[in-house]
Amino acid sequence: MSSKGFSKPKPGAARLLAYDLITQVNRGGAYANLRLPELLDNSDLELRDRAFVTELAYGTLRMQGKHDYAISKKADRSFIELDEKIIDLLRLGIHQIFEMRVPIHAAVGETVEVARAVAGESKASYVNAILRSISADLEIYDRLEADSTVSSLEKLAVLHSHPTWIISAYFDQLRDWGAVTELLKINNVPVAPHIVAWPGKSTVAEILAVGGTKLELGTFAVLSDHLPNEYPAIKDKRAGIQDMGSQLISEIFFATKDAASEHWLDLCAGPGGKAALLNNLLDQSADSYDFLANEPSEHRAELVARVIPRSKIISLDGRNYASFGKKFDRILIDAPCSGLGALRRRPEARWRRTLSDLKELLPLQRELIDSAYEMLNPGGIIAFATCSPLLAETKGQVLDAQYRHKDLQILNISEFSPVGKTGVNDDGTLQLWTHIDGSDSMFMALLQKAK
């Protein structure tokens, strides 16, 4: 009998932590972007190993649809019969084999050691057998691509690791399979955080002095090349982390300000990024104003309180306009949505969203628009925004709003945007695209109520 059967497992700390994150996300409902920093903070890993964990864990979560294809081809039973631990361990190993610069022997051997530690010898042996079979067949995806019996949609779903319904929804808007493919590809490419230098508290020059590159969209946006806590402005809460597309939303909305726009409301403020930039922009203006950030969720309201004064935060049901007890001149609706415009930043989101989610989201978005309309003064402006390119959550909602409220007029965003016509549709609404603009795929419409 081999002495290995009696040896103690020796999993590498980095791979073991990556497995912990993957299983907590896939099996426990954790959010990778929230849980990973906590796991890293509680570890003794060096900077190099932390970067390896991030690449491995996030990458595995993104690409697990692709990895599951290989598993299904090599396993001796149906995918749904496989043990959950075995599935996540195989995904971890396959990602190293196909998507990282890890030698095959290390990818297999190190993953098997993790399997021995978390699943036992029997399951580790099975993981070893499947990974060796896969690593001996590196053309498995090339054969799929050349297989004429498989539809183009199914190939895209596997090779770029997206659910078919999301790919179809992208095509409904882009109407070009080449563009869809580019979007799928960029959704799988990690992106460094975008920094926002809050006006009046920090400057782009201060951020760039530490390191980074000025971003084209957003007056205050910088692409970081250091860890966030290495920027003094972020440590001192004078700057934040925010995609430049979201920054642009706040900038455009602020640019609608005129002498009559005294009362401002962010109807769905959590977690606070857009509210923070908008509040700081208003603070720097010479005009008198009042600004309220509404967030009904206690947890999310706490996040908002980290970036704007608590005195400006309220917690009301945004659908109940009467509870606000006042009218506003400007109302931002950063509506709860599918989030399909930010898949590159949220590795697990593509696997958690389904078409059925829209059955709840779309009525909620409509109710928020209707409530905002009731609270809006004549001549006032609603900014409706979603982090989604889905027609049902974007232009569809705008058309529905105009049908219900005949006096709502779409304003042309290019007249207010610091980047002019960039991303502006023919109807005056804004639709950014990750593969074109380098930002999240944000949508925005400005709707003005008749005077």
C-alpha cells in the first residue's frame, strides 16, 4: 500500500482560500467582492499569493460555465449527480489548466491536495482521475468550436461562460454577433478599480501622484494601479471606488441644475456611490439646495452613511411617495435591476440572475418611476438609471413611463454630458457598453415633467 494513503494533506494556503471563497459563493450565497477581502484580512498570505487567490477564485467563478462543460464530458456520471465539493474542486483545477499560467502537474497535484483536505481521500482520488483525463485532452474546447451540430449560441455560452438567456438579451440590443462576442470576452477580463476624486475633498492630480491613469468618461475618474488603501485620499474618505460609468451618471444629472432646482433626492441611494459624488458636486455649487439620500435597507443605509452625512439620509419605501411629505425638483432613480451591465466586476452575478427575476424587478422599477413622478415639481427632472443593457429595463421602462405620464419628455443627454454624444442614443437616452466605452454598461434617461 502506498504511504501516501497515510500522509497528511498539504494543501497550499492560497488554493485552499480560493476554494473556501468559491464554495461560500456557490453554496452559501456569499458575494465574492465582499467575502474575499474578509478572508484575505484573516489570512497570513503575502501580496503575491493574495493576487493569485483573487485571480484564481474570481476567474473560476466567472468561467465555471465553461469548466462545467469539460466536467460533463469526462465524468462517469451525470453532472447533477456529482458531489458539490467535487464540482467546485474540479472547477478550481480546470481553471488553472486552461486559463492560468500554472503548469499542468501543479494544477492537478495542488488541487488534489486541497481535495484531500476538504473532501477526503476517496473524493480526492476521483478529482485526480477527472483532472488527469481533462489535462490529457487540451483540445476539448477546440472540438466544440468546430462541431457543426452545436448551435452558435450554445458555443458562445460554453466558450465565454455566460447563460444563453443573457447572450440573447445582449443580441437583442446590439444586433451584431461580433459585438456580442466582444462584450462576452471583456466580461471575463478582470479590471482594476476606478477611483472617483470627490470634488472639494480631493483632486485627480492627487490620485495620479500615487499612480494610475486618467479615465475618459468622468471628470473625476482614475484607473488605479495600486491597491485602494495605498491612496491616502481613499484611506481618508476623500475619494472612493466607483466605475466611471456610474460617475458619469451623477455628473450628467448634476449638469441639469438650474436656478429653480433647489430640492434634490436620490430615491435608491444604497450603497451610496452616486449619492456621494452628487452631494459633493452640489456642495461645491454656489446655489442653495437641499439633498436627501433615501435608502430603505438598514444595511445599505449604513454604507451610504460612510460617504455622505447621516443627516442627509432617510429610510422610506421609495414606492410610497406620500411618506416623503414634500416635492422635489430633481430625483435620481438608480433603480434595482439585473446588474447585467457589471458582470466583469461581479463574477458570480451571471449565475444568480434568471429571466424570472425580471418579473419582480420590472414592476418595482415602474412603481419607483410613478412615485417619483408624483413627488416631482412641474418642470422637474427624473434621472432613471440602471446598470443593465436589457431593453426591458432601459428603453422599455422609459416608453412605459411616457405612456402612463403623457407630460414626461425625454431630454437629450448629450446637452448635459461632459463627454458630449458619447454613448447617447438617437432618442437622447444614454447606453454605455463595456466593450466600447470601458465602463459598466450603464443606462440613463432624463425625463422632464411639463411646467
